[in-house]
Amino acid sequence: MAPDNSLAKTVKPARYGFAMFGTSIPINMFKSFAAIFYVDMLGLDMKKYSLVLFIYTFVDAIDNPVYGFLSDRTRTKWGRRRPWLLIGTPLLVLFFILFYCTPEFIRNDTGRLFVYMLLMYILTGTLDSLVNANYGALFPELFKKDEERAKTNGFRQICQLFAMAISIALTPMITEKIGYRTTAIVYGAVALAVMMYCFWGCREPELIDEEVEKPKLFSSIFALITNPKFWIYGFCGAFYSAAFSLISQAIPFYVKYTLKKGGSTTTIMLGTVLAVAVIGIVIWSNIVRKWDIMKVWRSGFIIMAVSFIPLYFVNSFSGAVAIACIVGFGVAACLVTMDCIGAKIVDDDFRRHGIKREGIISSLVGVMNRLNGLYTSLAFYFVSTQFGFVNGDDPGTDPALASRALLCVFPAAAMVIASVISFFLHFNGKDEKVSDNQCR
């Protein structure tokens, strides 16, 4: 029996795309300010924080493909994705709030603090993987035409950047006024309302054609791990994600210990990166119409890699903001092209094997991106051991140099590696032109 697409057509692009605002708010605060909150404020040893990131990376490597596989094979009257979304969203918000609502008796004991953070980090992170695996899988099901997809994805990117402006750029200023606990509760409430409204209205086709071969977990994994393009793209994404993650986590340390400024300065620097990224998306979207999309993708990596070098040497706030603009422009190029290159990987897999398995592939690509946790944990561990940075009470003898290494050296190295690896990824001209047109 053929699938009934009538319900999918009733979903408005704005209702689906606006959910990105809801999903981005909690996870961006969660990932960006976990270090400054637990290490600098609560006194958790930076080595233990790096251990949390290290452990979670392996948990995330397991849960992503499992969630994609279960979602692809779920059959209910509510659809395949919606049950996971409607159940997972409240749980995600709950554990996100608990992550920043650390009880007093736990704060006073470093052993308990480590266990609590590890548990809450894993629960919040894995539920974010669950929600985003299903949210991403809805996209090709609800919107079939290229024009609809382009419109929806454009709106979705705007919603994501707006959410990042709030949950990353404005958070230092907000937490100075009302604290992390209240901020998390407010963000969680907003995210819950937005996501539940959007997901409730994202109705899927009622029935999937039973004649279509269902993807199998292990055969799908094997097919991807034997595809060199997947590894090249995956490692590029992982190193880019690591650099971006370090930017958001390290800027608060850089502002405090190198520039010797407060939370409003952190807001300005983070806001500059995001504001330029918004403008850059418009510019790069026009450039990609004339340039080969692979060139734009690689250009973003190279611009980011180069921009971290002068950032290491500046001491003034104005100089740091000026260089942050260059970083934001490079980030924009990556945002414009990353999903397009990922679509090429999906197309390549379908041509090779003739099986539709977007959910599992997206989840496995997500696994590669989440491997950035290994790199970021290494960065924090290195800073702790080499510069003696333990926590906010014991920042070592040269916390300014430590913060420079965290913000500049490790992200620069990651982007150099991504830039080099990206030149090994090639598609034939016909496939490339088709995918480029779809992205525009």
C-alpha cells in the first residue's frame, strides 16, 4: 500500500522550522556554559570535567544510531517520529533544568558533584540526541519538493541562529542578573512550549509502503564504514564541531582571564560571532551560486583556521571583537554548506545500495560530529595539566595563557586538520551539480 501523504502536506514550513528555536535554546546553554558553571563557579576539577566529556562521547556514539534505527522502524497511529518527540521533549527539558539546579549538599562535596554532573550530562545529552534524531528525520518526509525544503531549511537556520543569540550570546548577561538556575528554568519553559506546539502539529504520512525494504542496523553501519566519503566528511564535521564547541566554552574564560572583563563583554564577543554569521549566510548563499559548493565549504574551514592565529596575540577588547567577525564569517560558510555536503553522502549511499535510510545515516553522521567531545576533553585536560588550571578558586599561575590556548590553539589546530582532510573529498561533476541545485 502506498503511503498517504495528505497529512504531511498540512504541515506548514514555519511550524516545523520554528521547532529548531526550541531545540537549540537548551542544548546551546547546556554545552556552552557547562564548563564555566561547574569548573569556575562550583569548583569541579577541570580534569574531572574533561573526563565527563570523554565518557559521554562514547555514550553518544552508541545512542545516536540506535535512536535512528528505532525511529525508522517505529509504527504507531501517531506516526514514527512524533511519539519519540512528544515523550522525549519534556524529559530533555527536565534534565536540562536539573543540570543547572545542583542541590546544595552536592555542591559541597566534589565527589558527589562529579557524579551528579556526569549523570545529568549523559541524560541531557542522550535525550537531545533522541529529539534531534527524530526531528531531523521528519524533514524529508514532510517536505517533498526542493522549493519547500529550501524555504523550510532557510527558516530553520534563522531560528537556530536566533536561539543561539539568546542561549549563547545573552546568557552571560542574563545569568549575572538572575543566576544559572533561574535562567535554565526560563529557557526550559520556553523551549518546552515551542517544541510541544511544533511537534504536535508535525503529522507524518500514516503508512509507509511495506514493499520498500526496511533498513537494517548492522548492514547500514557496515555500508557506511566502508564508504571513504563518509569518513572524510565525518572527520571534517567532527573537527569543525570541536572548534565551534571550544569557541562557545572558552570565550567566557578568555574574557575573564585574558581581557579581564565581565559577562557583558562575553555577550558582545559571542553576539558578534553570531551576528556576522547571520550576515555571512546571506553573502555565502549568493557566492555559492557562482562558486563550486565544495570550494565554499573548504573556504569556511580555512578562514576559521587562519582567524584564530591573530586572536592569540591580541590583548584589547576591540581587537578581539574585530577578529571575532572573521571567525563568524568562516562559521557562516560552514553553516551554508555542511548540510549540502551531507546530502551528497546520502545520495551516494542510495546510488550504491538502493536503500532509503536517511534516519540511520543522519544519526551516524551525528556520531561523527559528536566525536568532538574527545577533542574538547583533550583540550581541557591539556590546559589543566600544563597550566595548572584546576578551577575558579585555583586558576593556576597563568590563567590568561591557559585561556588563550583553549580558545585559539586547539580550535586553530582542529580547523587546520579539517581543511586538509576536506581536500580528499570529491564527487563526480554530475552528482555535484545536482546536489548544488538542491541546496539553492
